[in-house]
Amino acid sequence: MNQVAKAMDVRIGAFEAKAQLSRLLRAVEQGERFTITVRGKPVADLVPHRSASRQGVPAAIAALQAFPRIRGVSDADVAGFVGEGRR
């Protein structure tokens, strides 16, 4: 592959990917995706990084708020359970 192809998912051999890594990374920054192969067998995908830290926050908050609350256990009982766990 003499140049980085403008396709959605391009296969590239591991040796060639190593030789063109900086060029591939620039293409990935632009949203391109590559499948790296060894002897023609796909072994890895080079895809744009997706920061999951912010994307799932609203869903995680909603799930925690919807979690059923424990009812009928006094503070003293909870303290006793904690104490038992520390023995």
C-alpha cells in the first residue's frame, strides 16, 4: 500500500502498518479505520479513540438513581453488619 486509502475499513499487513504508523495514525484521527493482518488473517483494528469516560455518565447516574433502595434496616443493624465484616 503506497498511500493510505480513503476507505472505511482498509486491510493492511502488520509489516506495512509498522512502516506507515505515523501516516495511519493521522488517517485514524480523521475517522478512518484499518484492520491489521498477519499473513492475511485479521488480528487487530486501528480505530479512532472513543473516550467512554464522559459518554456513559448520564446513563450511569440514571441507573444508580433507579436502583432499588434497601428499606427496613436500621442504622444500628448496618453498623452491626459492618462490624461483623471486620472480624
